[in-house]
Amino acid sequence: MAFLQVVITSSCLLRLIFYGKVGLLKDFSWAYAALLAVPLYAAIWLGHFVLGRVSPVRLRKGIFIFIGLSGIYYLFLKS
């Protein structure tokens, strides 16, 4: 889980850096970014809370089902 958090966070930061370099963040507001940090940390806390309550076997099954359904969606339904 920690590895996934690092990968997702670093990819988002790199994306923001490159968006800024090509001028796509001209109207970026740091106030909105600070405001969005509150639900972000609430979601992280909720994830840790759920992770502590759900058995790893059930969590793994749920993740595989989610990834499988997402793959089917993007392969067949998203044009």
C-alpha cells in the first residue's frame, strides 16, 4: 500500500510540474489546492481505517475485481 501511495503521489506531482511548464496551470489557485487537501487527508485516513478493519484476502479480491472491471470498461466501452 505504501508503494502505491508513493507511485500515485509522485506521478501526480510530476504531472503538475509538467502542466506548469507548458502553461496549463495559469489559473491555478493555491487556495483551492489548500481547500482540497482537507478531503484528501480525510480519504487517506478513511483508507487506513478500512485497511485495519478488512481482512487482506477480502481486500485483495475487491482490488482485483475493481481492476478487472476497470480494464473491461476501458477496453470495450471507452472509445
